Amino acid sequence: MSHPLHQFVYCPKCGAKTFVERNEKAKQCTTCGFVYYFNPSSAVACFIRNATGEMLLVRRAKDPAKGTLDLPGGFVDMYESAEEAVHREVKEETGLDITKCRYLFSIPNLYMYSGFEVHTVDMFFECHVENFNNVHAEDDAAEIVIMKKEELNADDFGLMSIKKAIGVYQKSNS
């Protein structure tokens, strides 16, 4: 496996092409001495249930995994908590205002963005709304899909961490 910063050749501080591996998670500039430690980005994904127990999913509008099922979610913005990201991402992708939200678990992931491997820690939440009456696909969601929890099939989802999360969620809520 290549170093997580293998695509970074130039020092982000001084611009010299002397940015070399220091260890498995850092690179150092041999010109100015700057050390960059590579840490994962934070992301959230939401299992959204209504009062009758149905699940709300989205179909991905963009790559990676365009056209596959997904859980509403996305990257946590700067100066934003994971819980704030959950509310924002769900609103952006579905138009829903969630009422209850609880953290479940996390899974490390590699997310391909424009040919670049983004290491993430995907945090999974369970969210509740009364109903899905005013839901609509927006932003990164091409379509809204409603189904029962028992109908979830990990193979219908395109992202590896989501596939794993479906299995964990089904086992923990059976």
C-alpha cells in the first residue's frame, strides 16, 4: 500500500519539491523542516427512520458510486460538530429536519474524490422524523428511496463503509 500522502510532492509551507516520507502517517520537507501529519477527514452518514419504521435512503447523483444507494450524509465542515453536520447534510440532501439523532458507531474508509484517496472516519447516526411527506432529493442525492429495514441489502450500496455499516446496523437492531 502506498503512503497516504504519495500524491503530495511539494511542501505546503515553502513549496520545495523536497517533501519526503517521515513515517507511515507523515511527510517532512527537507528544505524547511515542516512536518505534515496526515489524519482522516470526518464524515457522517444517517440511518433515518420514520414513525412507522421505514428507512429513508438516497441514490447517489455523483461519483464515486453514482447510481447506487447511499445513506444521507457527507463531510463535516470546519468549525462544525458531527451532530451539526448530520442536521445540515440531511436537510441539504432530503429537505428533512430530523427530530432525534443518536450516534451509533464509526468505520474507517477510503473515499475517492477526483482521483484522490481521502481517508475518512465515517460516523454513523440514527435519526428520526415523524414522516417522509415533504422529502425531496437535492444536492448529492438523485432520488429518494424508502424501504423497510429488513429489505436493506448491503450489495445495493456503492461505498465500502456504507456496505459494512448496513451489516452492523441490521445486526444491532434485530
